[in-house]
Amino acid sequence: MVLIYAESPNGQLKKAALEAVTYGKHVADMLGVECAAITLGNNVTDAGSLGKYGAARVFNVNSSNLNDLDSQVTAAVLANAAKNLNASVIVLSHTSTGKSIAGRLAVRLDAGLVSGVNALPESNGDTLLVKKSVFSGKAIATYAINSPVKVLSLMGNALRPEATGAPVSVETLDIAIPAGKVRVKETKTIDGRVPLPEAEVVVSAGRGMKDPSNWGIVEELAEALDATTACSRPVADSNWRPHHEHVGQTGIAIRPNLYIAIGISGAIQHLAGVNNSKVIVVINKDTEAPFFKAADYGVVGDLFDVVPRLTEAVRKFKAST
Amino acid sequence: MKFLVCISQTPDTTAKISFNADGTAFNPAGVQFIMNPYDEWYALVRACELKEALGGTVVAINVGPATNETTIRKALAIGADEAVRIDAEPHSSAYVASQIGAYAKAENFDLIFLGKETIDYNGSEVGSMLAEHLDLPFISYASKLELNGNMATVEREIEGGVQVLEVELPAVVSAAKGMAEQRIPNMRGIMMARSKPLKVVQPVESTDHAGVTRFELPPAKAGVKLVDPEQMDELVRLLHEEAKVI
Ligand SMILES: Cc1cc2nc3c(=O)[nH]c(=O)nc-3n(C[C@H](O)[C@H](O)[C@H](O)COP(=O)(O)OP(=O)(O)OC[C@H]3O[C@@H](n4cnc5c(N)ncnc54)[C@H](O)[C@@H]3O)c2cc1C
């Protein structure tokens, strides 16, 4: 069996969970085994809908003690579930939660782990071969996993969720839940747009903006594209924008389908966080800006003219479709 | 308080990455190696700050060959009191975690720090594995950590927000931006580092279940397609029809 842990913080299935189930279904089909998903907590809404993404069975461990996602507790429960269900491959999402659990689960199950995979594996006898991006996006490595039980964590946006099946009914799994040592005191969420690591379209701006009061044109473009905003490090360091927007080596790494870089030079430390984006558009007045070398589309021009014009064009396009 | 900081040695961020002819191994020729930035700036510096405020010792640990000792001495120059090198090639995260786990088991550290990930294999795996080997709580991507007796209050980055957590020590914490500010070692630190203890420990037996069989460079970009700044309708058309991203 391929068992996918479908994350549901606050009871809501994450987009990453739908991606993981879609991925797990492909792996299960390749191996000719059953695809099942598992959710944790007493507040999960609509877990059965994971059937649409390919899970033939959906399990839930129903306890409020799992809502806080203490990795020590979660990993113990998932490891027991994997053992009880005889799972040979466990798929997690490469998220803040998944990253905390993946290593623990691998140790508990004596399993080989490859985290942050971004392509479907190939199987070669009992070995799985799977690729991931390494050296901060500068290379790709193929890993071989040889253990009978294997753990994979899937990079966000690595594939699109495919809802081709039908919902299934949820089975409750009875698993003892050990006491946790971590207590969540508070969760502060940022309102508004899709969280940056999950965003498919990102509009990002740098020091070329000159002043924080100029960000209106970036916000408008993001609004028109239904995109999430990001920024370069000096912009966050000068508090022109909130720190959670900072992408790059020191900030967060993202891989949206579309990354639009406005007035960002494209330093290697910036690229380290965005070079896995599927399509990169660079708007910069300097033809020599290094970012153009990493871009798919480039516009050489003054951002203060180009960005409002692009927003206009996007609005026109959206209105016509 | 006894702090352990796991440090890894990685190629410098700006290094050109290449591999041997058949793509089976990383080519270190001409590459400058550094302490993994997150280990250095965030994990090590925060451990040193806490020790300076509360007393105790900071031990830096690295799994690697003798050539890593320059990096280890840097950790001592920044403020670690002692260092341990486990004398083995760090060929996988599982291997590194089991080596550090075996060492730490007997030492009763109160708080174990690592960086959020390494900039070479980008796995974010060692902390979680190590915590499991030691059966300790683990908090990843911590951006703030304060100690109050035996309790740590930790802020951590999650998708689209921040969580505030409380954990009883001992615990394992991986550190991200916000945890501390980079420290440049001063002359005195560098001098003192020379005489601080650096213990070499032999590795324990451990089996690997996963490893890299092949490296390749990402497919080269086709080259940038320039669009006239007056023609933003054309850019939108390309993004829709050609790139299919909007
Ligand atoms: C260890 C280390 C880690 C780092 N980590 C990160 C990181 O995580 N993320 C990150 O972003 N950086 C990081 N940096 C910094 C990085 O090296 C660059 O300094 C930074 O990315 C530059 O930001 P920028 O592109 O916004 O600004 P600049 O380099 O100043 O570029 C501004 C760009 O705007 C263009 N411009 C100006 N005016 C206009 C206009 N009117 N119209 C159009 N274009 C215009 C300019 O031509 C220029 O290319 C790191 C650096 C170090 C040393």
C-alpha cells in the first residue's frame, strides 16, 4: 500500500495534501498497489473528498490530541498506522509539518527517506529511484531507496492535484496516542492571499521600487493575477515589506508556476529561493541585470511604466476570458 | 545548560556546482567550503547568546573528515566552548543523524540546535531524525527562542503564519531567519579557538537506506525572450498561450 498523510491544519485539507494524494496515486498505480490516505485530528472536514484525488481508502485518527501536530506524537501515530496497514511507501508533504515528521518516521520505520522530491519515482526491482533538486536549485540528484519501507516528502507545486475519482467514506483507525511535550500557545495567520509556499503565481519586487510607498502598483498587479506578493532581502531588511515575504537563500524557497520579478537584480542568493519556478518574468531597466539570464521572459524598461501597463493588460485578458 | 550545535560543511553559496564525468559524485575541485549558513548564523549564534546569558557550555559537533577542522575551529572562534568531530564521511542525512544521536545519547544535552536545512542537499532531515533517535521533542524552522528555566518558548514559521509553542527541555530545535544575527569572529575569538578542545570520535555502525546515484545539472533555460515594454498585451498572450501559466 501507498499511504499518504494528508495535512489538515485547523481541520481544512491543504492544497499540498491534494497534491500528495495525486502523487501517491501515481506511485501506487506504478507499483500496482492500493492507494490510501490518512488524516489526523478530530476536526477534519471532508476527508472523504481525498477519494477524488485517487485514495481508494481514507483513514482518520480521531483525537483532539492530534490537532496540534507535535511531531513526536504525529510520527508515532503515523508509524503505527503504516505498520498496521502494511504500507510500503509513505508520502508526506514537504511543508513545515511534513519536514518535522519525515525524519522521525523514517527512523521509526527503519525506512529510507528522500525529502522534497519533485518528480514521480521509477521503480527498479525493490528499489525506488526518485529525483529532487539539490545545491539550492543548482543541480538535480537521483536518489535510490533500497529499504522495504520508503518515505517520500513532496515539494509544493510539483504537480497539479487531479480530481478524477469519487469521494469515499472515511474509516476510523484506532491508534494509541502518546502524550506530547509541545504545546501550541498561539497561531498567528497572515490574512488575505494564498500563503507564499503554496502560491501558483507570485509577484515579487526589490530595491528598484525605491520606496515602500510605491508598492501600490505591485499590489495591483498581484490582485489582477490573484497572486501572492514577495520581496527581495534588502526590502524586508529595511522593513519596507513584512519579513514573511522575503524569498531567497535566507528567506523561503518557493516554486510557483509563475514568478514575476520587478526591480530585482537577480543575485545568486535571491535566485537560490526562486530558480525552481516554472516560468520567470523579469522586469528591469538594466539590460545587464543578472536576473535576465535566469528568466524565460524579460521586459527591459522602467518598472513604474511597465507594471501598470502589465496590470492593465492582465485585467483586459481576465475580463475577456 | 548544556547546548549542542550540529554544524555541517557545505559549498559556498556562490560556488559553481559540477560533478565527475559519469555524474556519480560532486566535484570539490576549486570549490570553497563554508559552515552551512543556517547552522552558523542562527543555530550556533543563538546557542552562544543563551550560554552567555545563562551560563553553561556550547558544544559544536560535526560529522566529517579532518579537512573539516577549519570549519569546526570557526565555530569555536564564534563562541562554542568545545567541539567534537565524528571521523567519517557524512554520506547521508540518516548516517549523520545516527552518528550524532549515538554521541548525544550519553551526554544529556538540554538543548540541541541545528540550521533549518543545509544548502547542499536541502533535506531538512537530520533534526527530525536526531530527535527520534533521542526520543526528544523537535521544533523545526524556529525564528525565536527564549528560555525560562526548563521551558522554552519558541516561535516557528508555518505556511502563511507564525506559531508560538512551549516545550519542556530537553528538545531539538532547527533554526531559521530571525533566531539571531550573524557574528563575525573577532581576533580574540580566533586566538582562543586554537586552544579550545576538539575531540575526535570514531563512528558507530549504521546502515543507509537511501543515497544519491546520479547528479545532473538542470536543463539549460532556452534563453530569455524579450518583450517590448510597450507591448504588455503580447506578454500576457505569451504567458497564456505559450507558457500556459495564466
Ligand atoms: C549570505 C547572503 C544571503 C543573502 N540572502 C538573500 C535572500 O535570501 N534573498 C535576497 O533577495 N537576497 C539575498 N541576499 C542579497 C543579495 O545578494 C542581493 O543583494 C539582493 O537580492 C539584492 O536585492 P534587489 O535585487 O532588490 O536590489 P538591487 O540589487 O539593488 O537591485 C535592484 C534592481 O532594480 C533595478 N531597477 C532600479 N530602478 C528600476 C526601475 N525604475 N525600473 C526597473 N528596474 C529598476 C536595478 O536595475 C537593479 O537590477 C543575500 C546576500 C548574502 C551575502
